[in-house]
Amino acid sequence: MPDTNRRDLMALMGAAALAGSAVPARAATTPVIEWNQHMFSFNTARFPFSPRGTYKPDVSRLSADPLADYQAHMKAFGIDRALCVHPEPYGDDHTLVLDCLARTAPAQFKGTSMFFPKDDDAPAKLEALVKKEPRICSTRFHLHRGNTAYFASFAEPGVRALWKKAVDLNLVVELDLGPNYARDAGSAIAAFPGCKVLIDHMCNPKTGMIWEYGDVLDLAKYPGVFMKMSSLGYMADDKPDYESLIPFTRRVIKEFGPDRMAWSGDSPHIADVHMKGYSAVDIAKVKGGNLQRLLNW
């Protein structure tokens, strides 16, 4: 998910207020948790981009304090807890995520990580990071059609070594991949029975072919795999709730079930719209209860 800069934040908050859904109703005992927000800082001297990242954001659009901006977004949309998602442009330098965690309470924020599987010392770096900051709860793998800069297959020894280290540390393996790599990812999931996996952005369906998405749905057979209903704005432009995608989202929800879906991005009200007919308890799970359980949080 791109960073929320101040202009975007104000637009989102205004839309929420107009829709009357800034603080959606939810089960009182179930927190709303978002796992989506990339942190980017205007201060590239303190938080430099890595030359190994596959893209770099427009610095002119970045905030001096992305954490404060995001906390305002959380307040506006009734989000109780969140993860600071470490983005690709910083490579394996986690300085910004660590800074955000240092300025927040453990009860409200956790963080994710990313390393380069081709680096022999990547597993050791992951272990050192988690030892330094136990609130790092995940590491992320990126593999898309046309973007194999980090690795080309989940069968590569470096990928398996890093995946094993994540499992040994009881971390969630976060997968940002396209449908054409779902079958390949499935072989790694099968190699580590019981591993915890979160698939980003409904597996980025626009980056694959329609027939490849069957391999994505097949991943639901692994009980530790969760699907994130996020980045709907990349698939459709009918804000705020992207109702044109309901036939698609409901098919995915049916396959993974309300116990292994997780809303993130824009407003949690999206879960209400896309899960119409499900119980309030099931919707509360998707808004945050499932992530609370996955992270033991």
C-alpha cells in the first residue's frame, strides 16, 4: 500500500465523515486491526532508500512524520491497532520501522520486515532484528510477473532458508505475489507444515491471468494461510467501498472462510459492505479478530 501523505489523509478523512462511517460499528471486545500501512519519510538523509529496491516513491509527496499522519488516519477510521509495514525501497534497512515502533505502544503497533533471499546472511539478519525488536512479527517475500529482482522461485535455497528462519522464530510469512506464483508458493507452504502465512492484496489478481487464480484459491487448503482483502483501489475505482468487486471478493471469502480473511486498506467499513449477510461476529473477525489471533495479540 502506498504511504498516506497529508493530502491523501485529509481526502480520506473527509470521505469518511461524509459517508458517516469514520468509526464503523463493531463488536466491543474485538479490536480493528490494519496490516497495510507502509511508512515512508521525507527525511532521506536519516532514512535513505536502498539501491536494491525495485522502486522509489516521490519524495515531494512524503511526510516529515508518517507515523503521526497514520495515527490520525487510525483515529478517523476507528482502527485500534496496526502494523508498520516495512516497504521495499528501504531494502533490509529497518531504521524507519524501528523508529515508529520506538515511539508507539506495544499494545497498538507491531512491525514487519524484509530481507534479500539471495543474501547468505539474510536469516541471521532476520534473527538479529527480532532479537533487537520482538515486535517485528513477520517477514515479507515479493515475487511478481516481470519482477524477479529479489528471487525467481520459492524453491530457491535462499528463500527456503529465510522462510525456515521465520518459522523457527514463530513469525508470519507475508507474501506479496502474483497469481502465477501461487502454485510455487504452495510448495514452500507445504514444506513447512503449520507455518503461518498472510497473502497480501488478494494475491494481486491484476498481475496474473484469470486461469492462474485457481492456484490462489487452492492455497486455502493449507489451514495456516490467511488472505488479506486489501488494495481494492488497484482493482477498481468506485470508491469508497469498491462494490463492483463484490462478486470477486465474496468468492475469495467463501473459499478461505471468515476465519482466515483480514481486511486492510481504506475504511474497515469495506468489510461490512463486502460481507453483507455474514454475522456481526464473522465481520468482526475479518476487521481484526483474525489478525489478533494470528499474531497472538
